[in-house]
Amino acid sequence: MAQIVDSLPNEYQKRILCNYKNATSGIQIARITNIPHWYLERVVFPGQHLLFEAIPEAQLEIHSAKIASAIPADTILCEQLQVDAGEENN
């Protein structure tokens, strides 16, 4: 099941549609904090897709959810998560 989140503020003209899948067996927290005037943070369950709009320079931080903490696991440039036009219908 895909989770769709709020889009970027209108001031950002170049937008890309991105898809991240939690391919692990644990809960993850996905977070974007490097874009002024916009913040994204979502819980992503095992096997779940997170579909979101971003700018190519945005960095998606992935944190492994542990009891009472979030351990940084990876940072992915959103440009690498861009959905191709042919993939949108899948």
C-alpha cells in the first residue's frame, strides 16, 4: 500500500515524484529536513511504499525505528528516487 503525502509549497517550481520502499523487516522513519519552508516525516512500515513530491536536491533520511530512538541508517538524494513516467501506472 502506498502512502501519499502533502506536496511542496508553490515556491518550488521544479518538482519530481519520488517513491521509497521500506524493503526491511523493521519500521523506518523517512524524513526530509534540508528544504527551507518544508518538512516531511513519515513512518514507513515493512514493505510499504512512500510516494511523495520533492525537489531533486532534497535528501531523504531513513532512520531505523527502535524503542525510544531513531537510529540514522541512510541518506538518499531524492533525484535517485524519481518515478519514471512509465512506473506511475504500476
